Amino acid sequence: MSIFDGKRLTNETFKLDIERMRRGWYSDKYFENINRMLTALAKEGYVYSGENHNLPPGISPEQIAVGDIEVEMQWFTRRLGKTTVVGVDKALAMLRHCTGYFEGDKFVDTSDKLEVWAVQDGTIVKYDGDPKNVQPVIKVRGRYRDFALLETPSLGILTRASRVATNVYETLVAAKGKPVLFFPARFDVHEVQAADGYAYNIALQRFNRDHAHDIGAFVSTDAQGDWWGGAGGGTVAHAAIASFLGDTAEAMMAFSRILPAQIPRIALVDFNNDSVRDALRVLEKMFAKYRELIDAGNAEEAKKYRLYGVRLDTSASLRDVSVQPLGDPALDLGVNPRLVFNVRQALDQVWTNWDLPEAWREKAREYCRRVKIVVSGGFNPEKIRKFEKLEVPVDIYAVGSYLFSNGNGTTTDYTADVVRVKVHGEWIDMAKVGRRSGNNENLERVW
């Protein structure tokens, strides 16, 4: 699975579309064209006949069967700084099951003829901006035409998964060890959810290892947990509150009564753009029911009415009722620091106004102060760092579309280069100008 258990995922997990991948369905067309050309050259027995080769002095260009040329290819990212690598195991599954050629309708598997080195998912690679100093995550030696069609899909999974993982990792660093909920499912097609959720989990494990934390994983769909055994979680959406005519407290009471106690009760309190009022209405109703059940000796049922948290999701175009206008959108609108402080203060103090017997006063205080604040809506590392610098009392960050970001500092595009060719039994450097064979101490022989 990764560096964390030393195992690798196989196609039992990925369920590749092997037949169509072997035929180039997922490949850029020029790779199919190259494959056809090299195959035809091999059949006709063509040998190199040109004059302007790049072979070093002393190496003869004669009798080189171009159609059957063996190459050394390396896969690498050029994201500046550090990249959390994910997608290696799926790329290896492509090589394992789709390397070869067709004889008529029969596929001849030649994967066992390859020499393959790869890092584990979860490895960190570094890039300083010099294309000659890349750290490959996969290296392959073998007959090029047998695996030429796999460059496109293998680069695709490495790019996508490593980008998500690295964005997640950097978000966790910004949050200083606070949980980050993985909320980007709605911002892309559903087919990518399994890979994205796996990338999130790898990044989380990497962060925990690097920073001595033990943050748990939280994904929003079951598909996001498919490759690693996770499951989706969540509570109430705005649509549910609308179904209860905008009554957030009533929606949470129904949710608490019907759903199992192990699902955390997190109230979404911005529906009416009055987060303090609705947070307190939910808190008061749920505490009253909690107290009633405890007093009746039904502690198990009372667990259903333990309010775990409130989530603030105010639109960036709105100013919450509790936020006094200062005339600055950054200070007034959306989920801003003042809104979070207002909600935290209200949650912590409301119990002092309740008519409670002495035996319940400390319990009420604890109940209220244990309620966590979850924030969502437009959060990214930059915004999180600002909140953390101001010591805003956020307990959990929910992050969505940023985790798919692929621009400026988040560009994680992968490239694959042929860097050597085998000529007369000898491996000869043959990289394009500006590139060369790279080194990575974490590469290990796979097969």
C-alpha cells in the first residue's frame, strides 16, 4: 500500500480496464502511432539507416534494430519543493497487466521482460527547478514498443494522486495538527473519488509520521475510502434544513433521534445567516433532551443528543448577523475570524443563563464547552495560516476545491523521459537536451 506498511496495492484494488488500456484507448494518439511504426519496422527487419545520430564516439550505429529498441524511461514530477508521491502502485499495475503486444486478437504479455524500479506511495521527492536534478519515482528498462501506450495513463494517475496528496499535506501543515475534513467530492466527476480519497489518506499518514500526530481520516463518500478501507461520514446538509422549513434545531433533533449515536452530531448553522442564534437553539434543544434522558436513567439513548460540533459555512458574499460591519469584506463576509470568535463565546457562556439545579451546572458547562467548531467554505493553506496566526478558535477545517488546485505553486504535472537506450548490449545515455537520468535513493527493484 505505501511506505507505512511496505506493501503494494494490486489490480484487485484498482480493477483496471485492461482490455482497452492494452489497445491504447486511454493513450495520447501519438503513442499509438509510435507503437504501430515500431511494430511495423520490427516486422520488416529495419535497422537504423540515418547519419545524424547522438551515439558517443566508438559506438557503431550499424545493425541497430530500431523497432525492437530497448530503453530506460523515468517518471518524475517537476513540482517545486516537496511532493508527496501517490499513484505509483496503480501505475505499476498498468505496467504489470498491459505491457506487451497483440498478435491478431491475442495479447502477448511481456511484462516479465521489463526491469522495474519504483518508490512506495507516501515517499517524498524534491525538485529545485533544474530539470537535470529530478528524482524519478519509477524507472523501467525494456522494449519500448511494449509499454509505449502506458505513458499517458500512468502519468495521469501519478499527477492526479500526487497533486491531491501534496495539497492535503500542505493544508495539514497549515492547520498545525488540527483535523482536515476531505470535502472535494462534488468538485469533480465521481470516477476519481477512490484515487483522491486514497491520496488524502496517504498524505494524512505522512503528516502524522513527520509531525508526530495521530489525526484521524475523514472522507465524505464511501468511494473515497474504497482503496484503503475507509468509509464516508457526515451529518446534515442545507437541503435537510430546508426540508424542516429552515428550522435547524428541529432538523438536528430529528437527526439525533433517528441516526446511530456513533455518527457525530455536527449542526450546520448558517442556513439563516444567523449562526450564533441557530447554534444556541440547537445547543439548548439537544442539551435539554440529553438532560431529560440522563435524569430518566437512559444514558445510552442520551448519547444521541451529545452535540459534537457546529459547522460554519457562511457564503463569501454574506455578512453573518452576529458580525458588526467594518466595511472590509475580508473582515465582514463569509466565515471570518470574528464570526468564529462570536460563536465560540456564545457556546461557552450560554449555560450561565439556563435555569439549572446545582447538580447540573458543571455538567452543562462541560457539555457546551466540548462543542467543537468546524469551518468550511473557501479554505486553503493561506486562509488557514491566517486563522491559526490569529488563534481563531477553530477545531476542524473542512477543505474542498483547493485540494484539486493545479496552478502556480500547486502544479504537480508528471513527465516521462527516455534517458538511455540499449545499443549492442550497452546502455547509452540518450536523453533530450536539458534532461538526464536522475537518481532517487528510495527506488527499489519491483520486478
